[in-house]
Amino acid sequence: MARSRKRFGQHFLHDPAVIARIARAIDPRAGEHLVEIGPGRGALTRQLLAADLATLDAIEIDRDLAAALGTELAPDTRFTLHGGDALDLDLAALAGQRGGRLRLVGNLPYNLSTPLLFHVLDCSGSVEDMHFMLQREVVARITARPGTGEYGRLTVMLAPRVSAERLFDVGPGAFQPPPKVWSSLVRLKVLPQPAFVVAPDYGKVVAAAFAQRRKTLRNALKGLVGSEQIAACGIDPGARPETLAPQAFNDLARAAGAGAASSPSPSAPSMG
């Protein structure tokens, strides 16, 4: 049995009851195309292949694990093993090859969960939904409401494109080796249409707003959106970012874009 490697943040699911519960939550069906990120030793992979799905692509960065799982499951023509980093996987191209949108599943390494989520957002048009095992605190941030301590950049960045639901928590004992934290399974459904048309400066404004949570909007967004612009959006410049709904950040991003567009180019002669 392959050992876990700290550099990959590996904690393998081994509790049969938890694995079965995850598979039931995913509920793979005939004709669907699944992608498993980090199959590890294949405990969930085997459960998924027991269903009548069309294809299951798995991507594994650990070459030893990939070789073992690829050899074991090679007879199943529905299964394809990709060696490499999930951050390099072109989901749009894969969806095109499979002929349909993808359903993503995985027990994501804690240190890579946020970059992977942002990577998936870039290809959200090719994805139907995601079922990810994440650190419980990360799932709390994903599903947080404005005005709560967990509400932050991750919440706001995901909000326009997905709906999020925490399904259940999983204790350290379900993993080998056991992590020092609890985990949660989250379901992220890609919205048929974005909740709103995301402004080009949305990510920039959200990142700046939450870079120092204790700052007011007037101070956090200095250089991007002025106090008058914030007030013109119907938002109190003295408010803190965690009190704003995602749509409000989009209004601020549009104001930032309008302000940048109206500013004279550094090389242009001044008027007046």
C-alpha cells in the first residue's frame, strides 16, 4: 500500500461508511461524465465505477499512485487516468472530448483547495457540479452569509457562478493518516446563468476589500474606488467588507472600471 506524502497533502479516505455516503451524495447516473481530482488509492473511484456512468477521468499527481491505480482499473474502458497536476487540467478541452459537461469530485488537499476552486471557476461553463471534501473551515467560508466572521473573498468570488451547500462533516478518523482538522463535503452547483454579469474588476476589488478585513471600504479600496463613488453605489464608505452582498462588490467593480476609463492616460496632455 502506497504511503501518503506530506508534500502532496495526502490524507486517504478509508472509512467504508463515509465513502459510501459520499458516493450516494454524488449519485452518478447513466450518461454522465465524472472527473475525480486526487483519487489516491482509489477507494471512492471504485465506488463511482460501480454506477452506470459514461466516463470517469481521474487526475493524480503522485506518479506511484497513478501507476498502481491505472494498472488496476485499466480493464474498465470507462476509466482514464491522467498523471499530473489538476491545476494544469484543461476542463474545457476534456468536456469537449467527452461530449458533455463534467461533474467534479475529490478529496482536495487542504493547501491547494482554494487555487483549485479558482481554476474550476475559469472553466465553469464546462462543469455541471462539484462535490469536494474540504477542510471544514473552508466550507464554512464558502457557504457563509454576509455579516458573519467566515464571510470573505472565497465566498464572494464563488457566489456569482455557483450555489453552495454543506452536506455533512467528516472526522479525522475517516482518513489515513488522520488530519488535525475536521473536513466537510460541499456540493457546488454551477448556476445556469451567472447571478449577475461579473464586472472585469470584480476580482481585483474583492481581493483589495478583504486584504485587511478590519479596514473600512473607504480605506481598503483607496486607489480603486473613491468614497464618492462608493456612496454613489448606495454603499456606506465606512462599512466593512464583510457586511456587503456579492452584488454590491460588483457595483463597486463597475465603478472602479468606470473611474479607470475616465482617468486621463499618463501620456495624454491635461485639459485645463
